[in-house]
Amino acid sequence: MKSAVASECEQHVGRRDCPDALINYSAKFDEYGIIVHDGGSSSISIDYCPWCGSKLPEPQRDRWFDELEKLGITDPIEQEIPEVFADGRWRNNKKQNKSQHPTA
């Protein structure tokens, strides 16, 4: 799975532009998805590796919003969010994360 989300294409600037890029990984949400190649940024969340069937980590999207809400941030699009929430670092913050899991 790691190689599927780390692949780079010499012909396309972004992974989403390459028709050979199938899987997206969001470090912010610890979430895997199948890329929807329609020119946008959509992907369809998946719970299992499409190649081996292994269970993927539980997505942390809901928890991300819950943690921001605890900080008084109810609209992360309109409100400024702490930089640590821009990627997966927020999950490693001991004050906000008492248990963590490795990514697949």
C-alpha cells in the first residue's frame, strides 16, 4: 500500500492527474481512498487494501473535527486552525492523543 500512495509520475505534475495513480493517502485524516479521476480532489474511502485485503487503520476524520471543536474551532474552512492539524502531527500530540496506531 505504501508504494501505491508514494508513486510518482514523470509525465504528470500531480498524482491526481496521473491515471495510473489509484490510491490516495491523507495523513491529516489517516485515511486511504481510491482517487476519482474527474479533475477534482475526490476519493472514495476504503477500509481494506485492494491488493491483499489487509484492514487499514480506522480513519481519523471525525476525531480531527472533534479535536478542533475542543479548541473552539467549529468551521475549519473559515477559521484559522493550528498548523499541527494540517497533516498527521495532531495525532502524535500527547495532549490530544492518548492512543495511536501505526499506518498501514
